[in-house]
Amino acid sequence: MKQISLEGWQLLRGKRQDTLFTCPKEGLCLSITGTAGRPFDGWENPANRYLVFELEALEQHSAAFDLCLWEQGNEGEFDMRIMFGILPGVRTLIALPLELLNSQTLFPERNTGCLKLGVFGKPVERELVYRVALTTTPMHEPQRLRIYGAYLCEEKPKIALSPQLLMDELGQWAKWDWPGKTESRSQCTAFLRESAAKPVTAFTHLEWDQWGGWKQKPLTKTGWFHAQKDENRWWLVDPEGNAFLSTGVDCVCPGVETRLDVMRPFPPSLPPKTPRFADAWHEDARGREFANLGVANLIHAFGENWWESWAKLAKAYLKEQGFNTVGNWSQLKFTRYAGMPYVLPMQDFPATPMMIFRDFPDVFAPEYEQNCRSFAAQLTEYAGDKNLIGYFMRNEPEWAFVYDLCIAEELLASSLQLESKHTLIAFLKEKYTTAGDLSAAWNRQYSSFEELLQPQHRASGFSARAAEDLKAFSEIMIRRYVTLPAKYCRLAAPNHMNLGMRYAYITDKSLLAGYESFDVFSINSYQISPYEQVEQVGCLLDKPVLIGEFHHGALDRGLSATGIRGGASQQERGNAYRYYMEQGAKSPYFVGAHYFQFNDQSCLGRFDGENYQIGLVDICMKKYPEIAASIRQCHQHIYSVATGLQPAFSVRPAEIPALHY
């Protein structure tokens, strides 16, 4: 990555001028080191609450940035990074609250005109920060970037966006054309009506039963979905007793919403706020306004029967492509209509009035167990549904995004009077008996154990014994975090599988604590192949592993960002799907994977700002033919690959650096 030192550079000292940079493909790092160990003039002044950048990406695609921060004494990798993205051709002002340095929020609220924000890393102390770097992420080609200024300020600046047309009336990106782009409202309507007139067929694979299970591999029939290990590998088993690999799609919902309150000047003439188009609008409890132009397209085509027509189209797509599972966050109304196997994302994972770090609750507080019991009650209505494969207790816990995170260390750093802190003290008293023994082990001077009720910053660094003790107690807390809700879920839905937490990635082995409560261990694996991750977790736990999310996007059609993995073209997206699934199926622990997601995201950003070209269909419900063909080929022989009767697809897809935020 090309490095530019900005020490003394007046642009980042408050002088308002613009500077043009050409960023190489490997990325550009603008390293900011100020005077007297401060990254900015006024950094030490607590009245300055915002760090502001004004930027413009000058290429056809979006731009993604990392703002990296280092504490004094750290000459290596940054302590924290704040990611954000901006649309192409839009002069954008990013105002970052400095309170984000406490790392208590993984995905902060969007700025006006900005795409997604993300905070990664442990908390940093503002007064210890001596270096800041603004970096561009690697890209497939050099990119031009204009910086208009960067400065500190006390109040959040008012942000005014210059009006321009970025999204057309159909919800498509308006700034450029591509093969297959729908040219008009009439063309969109004609396509939708023609597609909906076709009949919905059953699975085209003759060796599959009604559930999508493999009739060539009979196993134990219980009348419910369950997991079973034969002499060679793990399987899911469908209600007929046949081997079942779950090939699913997440977010099967009509259309895709665009958040308007942060992108107000950019959409076209939106659907009218009339009773006819009421389903194309909604406002959430926080006052954020959304328009669903995909739904508006359907209303234009089908009128008041738009939902039934969409549901028929969506079910036909899944069946034709050989998907046998309706994945996470799909519309429940559609799940019931489709009559297909599905997975259930549980809502409102148990919390406590005071949290330890991000969304990790005070697991020894009495409210935690009470809330676990209430949480499990939502499963009662599904207890008799044979289509339900199982439930995910939650998705991607935010606390688990931090590498080398020690929850007990964050517990000690907290100023809150948490019940878990008293339980930690009891744990240490049992081990060390006296404060003197604890002091000797931790290389500290404690006159009583109760001194630990006061915040202790970065306690794992006190000594090797301190790190060992805090790691051990972290595992105790994580095990309780998992096993208490799992116990009550089992009572509420005894015939259905607990599919785990859908961890974003395994940042530490402590995340595996409590795995005994799961029937299937789930992870979201955005890799070129899931094989290594599945093998690692499966071998360690001897559990089947289900992938909750994966995808590839591209920049050659439709939107300005790829998503978490980038393909060189739509054809390579198709190759990537087949490679991912068939390489995964080689593992005896792999029991399925769910593609994220059915629709492309909004070109102006969904609720949190993601605007990725990752859909199996676009905003007008058109398939991407290249990926559709590869999916059909993959599903046609996925069971043969899993049993070794046929070799896995081995052509590694051509990727480009991912453009995501």
C-alpha cells in the first residue's frame, strides 16, 4: 500500500482546500501524525466531538475507506479501524463521533449521503491516540479521490447534498448502462407479467423427494428434520428419512427497500403515497423513511394482486434452480406460502438493563435467565411445523467481531456495577483466597478483592496469570450466554434443531463454549471456499456445520459495490457459487450453505447503507443468467459430490478485490 505522511499538511489541519489523489490498486494510506504526539490540533480538547472528512470518489464505482487509529506504544497493527463507504460522484461529508472510540457500537447510524459505517477493534483511549491514518481499500484498478478537508469540530456539521439523479424510476442505478438493463416501465411490466404466466414446477431432480432430500440415501426417519452421522459423514435428514443438504437463499422478500431520509435528493419521482402504493412505503419506529421500488414495480404490473404474483415468481425461481431451503430473514408470509423447508431467525436475543460490551449481556444478572425464558416462548407457534429445519438463536453477535477479545477483560474495564463482576470476584477469591495472592499473580497491589469493582483497563496485560484467569472466566460467561437460552428453546420446540448463533467468524476458540447445546454449529463464511473453516470447526467439535451466509458480487452490472467477495464478472459469480458449494460438500461436516441474498440491494443503500450487487435477481426480478446456470449445475449433482461419487467443481473463480463497507 502506498504511504503518504501528512504531518504538517494544512489540509488536515483545518485549512479548507481540495486535493486530488490517484490511489494505486493496492490502496493509499494517508498517515496523519501531529505535533506533540497528537494526530490533530485540538485532539486533546474534549469539546471537539466530531472528526470530519469531506471526500469525493471520481470513478464509476463506490469507494471504501478505513480510518485506523494507534495508541501510544503500538508500532504495529492499528488498535481500531472505522470503515465507511461513499457513492461515486457525490461530494460527501463524513462526521465521525469521537465517542465511537469506545467501540460499543459495531454499526453506527449512517451519515447523510454516506453508505455503511462499521467500527472494528477494542476500545481505545482518546488521550492515548497518537496516529491516525485514512486508507483506501484495495481495488481492481487505480481510483481517483478528491479530499476537500478534514478537521475536528464541536457540533455535528449540517450536511447538504447537491441534487442529482442517481436512481431511475425502476430503482436501477441511473449513472450508467449495462447488458440486460431494463429500459422502461413498460418493458419491466411486460417482463413481470410474462414471467408470472409460467407455471411453478416441482424440483427438476428426479432423485429428490418433495423436501429436496436425496432418495438414494435413506437414513433414520423421525418425521422431523434432524442431524445424523453415517459411516462417512454428517447429514441433515428430512421428515421422509432421506439425506438432506440444505441449499438455501436468504432474504426472500418482495423488492428491496431504499432508505430515503439520508439520500433525499437522489431518487427520481417516487411512487405516490396513495392507497394503491401503500405497500411500497414504510417508516420505522425511529422515523427513518423507506421506499420499496421493487414492490412499486410489482404494483404497476399486477395491481392489488401484486404479492401473489411475486410469491409465485419467487417460488418458481427457487424450485427451478434446485434450492430446497428458504433461508434466514425471508418473509414469513412467503415461507408459509412456499411450503418448503425453512430456517427461522429468532428475534430479540436476551439482553439485560446493563450490558458488558456491545450486545453481550450481564449473564449472571437474574434478568438474563428471566429473559431467556421469555425469548424461547416465540418458538411455541412453530413446534408442530414439519417444514421447519431448525432455528438460529441469533445472528452475528456484535461482541464477537473483535479479534482477541476477552469478555472478562471488558467486564473489568466497565464502570458499571454488573452482577457478572461480582461473580468474577467470587471466582478469583476461590482461586487465590487472599488479595495478596491475587496481587502476586496479577502483578498488582490490591488491598482487597473489591478493588476490582473499579475499572481496570486492559487487565489481560497485567500478567500471564491475569490473562489466563480472565480467559477462563470469559469461557464461563460465554457458556452461560449460550446454554441458558438454549435450554428454554429446547423445552419450547423439542422436535426442532438448534442451529446455533451464525457467528460472523471464529475470532477465538472461546466462541465455541456452549457448543454442546447446538444440534448444528453455524457460521457465516465469506471465503472463496468454506472447506477449511468447516473442517476446522467440525473436527474440533464433531458437529455438523451449516453456512448461514456467503456471496459474490461484481461491478459489471447494476450497482457500484461488490459485497464481501468480488467476482471479476457475472460468469465468475456463477463459477464462484459452484466452487464454493462443491468444495464445501467435500467436507464430511458440511450440511449446507445459504446464499445471501435473493435480491440485489438498493443502489442507494438499504437501512444500514449496504448497496451490493449480490442478488440472484435484480430490482425488476430479472435473473442473472450466468449465476443461474451455475446454480442449476451445482444442485443437480451436489449429493453425488458429497458422497464422493462425482468430483467437486475445481475451477477456482477469478476474483477482484471486494468493495464493501
